[in-house]
Amino acid sequence: MKKQVICLVHYDLPESPDKRICSLPGYTKSNYIFYCLKRLGYENHILSASPTMGRKNVNGRTVRLDERTVLELLPSRGRRGRLCNMVERLFFGARRYRRLKELISDGDTLWVYHSTGLMETLRRLKKVRRFRLILEMEELYGDIRHSPKTTRREKKLAGLADAFIFPAEELNALINTEGKPYAVSHGTYKTAPVPREPHFGADGRIHVVYSGTANPRKGGINMAIDAAAYLPEGYHVHILGTGDAETLHAMKQRIRAVQARSACRITYDGVLRDRDYTDFLHSCHVGLSTQNPEGSYNSSSFPSKILSYLSCGVRVVSIRIPVVVNSLVGNLLYYYKEQTPRALAEAIRSVDVTAPYDSKAVMDGLDRRFMEELGKMIGQGES
């Protein structure tokens, strides 16, 4: 019998003309899960849950990504106004359900990157197929949005799962009240390949990078930008961020305002993916994890950017919060206690970039540990 895991996630290929809904953190973590499943001997059939965001209709297609991974994209009508979009959302959901029903047989394993928009599909599917649902939960969206209604829906979605993958033990304690099987992966443990060439050359500066959402709701990006005002001339702060046009415009204005009064150089370097992203990180010395410690999501979600930095051998400065300090990489990090630009800048300046450092060896060990947990968890469902 063919060993296969069916994967449901909002997913698209970089530079795809389809312009489908796909978040960068979800894309990155999903790719790591696919990579782990392949090494465990499974084939991946990825069904994208993503409709198009563009105005043009897009056809369905199937793409073979490698010898063990197939990506299937469903046809989707373009966005043409509120009423048409509502109708298409219903039709697209029906297409997604029908295709899942065709793909899944009794006894199969379905891995899902959590989205409350998929709950009705999964609930209906559970009524007609006896499959094992592994739910990837990276955070509680309701906590980020300050929406108790969303949190309640997420917990209902979790009730459908047979097993979980969490980013931290704290989220397992909060969600997995029935003690179902689970595995913990703080993020992507895959170490990045050696860069093709240095990005900045030997310019003598210490390069500091913030990578993440440009949305100020989590508080991280503004903190990273404002800290540049307290760094001396020998530093260069790079901002890599995603966001809508309005958010990016506001972020660039803030960068210009801080640069006007800062000896440190600060630049927005766009959005990078895959090898372009890891090559860039390899040329940096310090990575920043600067989300607002007052956010309720910090009690359960692990900042995935931390592992992205560590996988490239970059030292990390983080706000001191329990979910990070108590993590499997907590002893590798540098911390600041107060959520102020000055405190962050002092922590950055405290990092000795010449001291011996090998975060990649730690990441390789965590990768082996997670592979063992994941293989055991899936195997429980096959016995």
C-alpha cells in the first residue's frame, strides 16, 4: 500500500500568475512539514485551499514539485465585487470539499494547516470518511485579532482533530485538553544551504535584520525600526516585511523619519522567499524578534522567525517572554526585558558577533527530534 499523507493548506508557488491566497509563514512551515514527511517515506498530495486574489479566472492544475510531492490547485473565478465574491467563495468551498472527498479514503491521514474557514469542510468530511486529521496550529488567531468569537471557532476546529502539531508546549496545554497525540516544532528546523555569495561584502558594518509582517498590530516592526535611532554608525538595520500597500507605505515613512535622526543605516529590503531569503540572512549578524510582550498570543505562539535566523547561523535578540525563554532554543538567544527601542538597541550592541557560535548544529539535533516525534505520531494512526 502506498504511504501517503494528504495535505490541505492555503498554498501557492512563488511568482505564480494565479495570485492565490498564501501567507509567507504558512508557506515556510508547510514546506518544512512536507520535507519531514518525505524523509519519513511518505508521498505528499497537497490540495491548495486557496482561491485567487486576482480579477482573472484561473484554471485548476496539478504540479509535480518533486519525486514525492504533488500540488493540486483548484479552478477559481476572479474577484469582481462583493456579491460575486460571496458566491464564488461558496462555489470554491464546494469544489474543495468534493475534491477532498475524492482524495481521501477510510484510514488515510490528512494534515491541515489550521484555518477557521476550513472547519465546515472538515466537519462534513468527518461524517462520510474515517480518516485521521492532524491539525497544525501555530497560534490562536482570535488572540491576535482580540476576537473571542474567532477563538471559540478555533477551539471547535481543534475538537475535530485526532492529533496536533504545535509550536510550543504552552499551546498544547491550552488546546489539547483531551490529551490527544501531538508533536512540537517551534518552526522550521531545516538548516539553510551555504549562500551563493555574500550580500553586503566586507563593509565593516554589523548587519541587523527584522523579518516578518509589516502590520504594526504585533508591535514588532515599529520596535525594530525605532531601535535604529539608538544604534551607532557601524550598524545597518534591514527590514524584510510583507503587507498591503497602505501598511508598507506607512512603514517606509517611519523608516525615513528614523533615518533622518539616526547614525545607523536603515533600509527596507522587500520580500524575499526560499533561497533568496536564506542567502540574505546568512549575510546578517543579528536577527530581531520584537513582538509586543503584552499580546495575549505570546502565551502560546512561538515566533517562527527565530528559527529562520538560527537556521542561517544568525544570532538572535528577542523580547524576554516565557514561550521563548522556555523553548528548546531559549539558551541560544540574547534578551531584552523592556519593550522600548533603547532597551532593544542596548541588547543588539551587547551581542559579540566575533564569539564562536554554531546554531546550525542545534537545529540539526532538533530536526532529528521532531522527525522521531512526527513519525511516531503518524504511525500510531496506522497501527
